[in-house]
Amino acid sequence: MSINTPEINIKDLVLDEPQKFQDRPFDPEHDLTSTDWLELTTQLEEYKAKGLIGSWMQLARCMGILSPERASQNIDQAEAWEIVKDVDSSFDMPGRAGPAYVTTDSQIFIQALNLRVLCPSYIKEVKRNWIKLDKLVERMKAPPGRHTTDPIHIKAAIKLLYPNQKVGLDQRDSTLAKIALKWGQDDQKWDSFIHGAALTKLIHAPSYAKFGLGKEDWAEMKEALDNQRREARGKGDWGSFALFASWLAIMAAPNPIITEQGIDLGSSEGTIDSEDYKIPESRRF
């Protein structure tokens, strides 16, 4: 007795070529929409028109981290330099118009980040004339006080201004980060953790890896970013959204590198670099 069997095309039994995945859990080139970027550029112009210089500086810095190429279309280095040196007295720069005040470690870090991202070509001038490495190291080693309570910020500032300088993380730094991580995981209050985690990644990437962030953690942080997006649309202010996204971008970069031009987060185009993303096996016969 003969049995009629339908013809089978072997090509139908092989899985299609897998799509290319991102090699990082958050990538602004993929996870931020064109609408998001339009909102950020519009907000940047609004801050400038209203004279909200501090808000302008923070948003400009965040945009420079998220996409240096696109940000350069809206941000001029020379203009940014005039704003950075005038608004913040972290380095007690000559010629400032603003009031002088004693700065905290976190303010020094933000100023260093502003310089590296917004006007890196002026950093040599800053280091030569106003801020010396030994002064930062001296402050880093100082006992906790009114304005020196968080040495991790000074360590990050040193790394931003002097990229070749080795800066380690001690037990106190890691303990603070672990406490913040526990807080984020338990209460979904990720803001404090991602700030410290981004600093850790900039200072010493292997120490960041010890946080052991998993898919669930990243899913919650990206959900928190979605909430920030919804709030931004409701309030008409995208500053907090951009700040949150910029910290995530640093955390998610495989190996952020501080260069003469800024912070290089690398490119994820067409690469797969995670055990979480496996290529499906073809069926064999």
C-alpha cells in the first residue's frame, strides 16, 4: 500500500535569520524616539528663552551624553563655556559674574561633567590655571565634613578631568551603592541608585558589574523612565526625563570611555554581546 505524503520544502523547516539585538539593556539610539528628541530640543530652547540657565546647562549636558552628534546641532561649545564658567563656582574661575559660595563634592562633580560633555576643548585651560589634581586628591582624602561627605563624587570628577589617573573605589563607596540598590529594588525608587551607579561605571566598570543587575531590574528602571516620560508630557518639562535617561545610558554602556571630546558610550549597531540573547538553532534532519 502506498502512502501519499505532501511535499515538504526544507527551507520551511529552518528558522529565519534572527534579528539583531542591542548589546546593552538601554541604548538612547534605540530607546529614545524622534519625538522624545524633538521635545528635548524644544525644551532646551525654552529654557534659554526664559533665562533658566541652570536648567539649560543640565539638559544640554544630558543631551550631550545621550547623543553627542545630535546635541552638537543645538549646543555650541563656546557658548556653553561662557555659561558653565559663569554659573558654577566649583573651580572659582576668574571673571565669574555670579556670587561665590562654598561648593559641595557633588557640585564639583557636576561642574567636571559639564566641562567634559559641553565644552571639553576648554578643560586644559581649566586644569592649567584653576584646578589642580593635587587639590582634588586632597579633598578626596579629607575626612567627612560639611561639604566633603561623599568622596565618590570627587573621584568621578578626577576621572572626568584626568582620565588617565587611576581612582579606586573603597568599601564605603560600595556600601553606599549597595544600600541605594536595595532601596531601588524594594521600593522602585531608582533615582538615587542610578546616579551612584553611573558614577561607579565611570570610575571603575568592574566595580559596577558587582551590582549584578538583572533583566527585572532593568525592566523596572526602564518602566521608571516611561513614567518620567509621561510626567514630562503632563508637566511640559523634560529635564528630569533627560537626567534619568542620561544616567541609564552611562550604566548600560559596555565600556564608557572618557575622551578629549566627551564621554564615548560606544555603538551597539549590529552586535550581540550578552548571554541573554542567543541565536536560535536551525533544525537538523
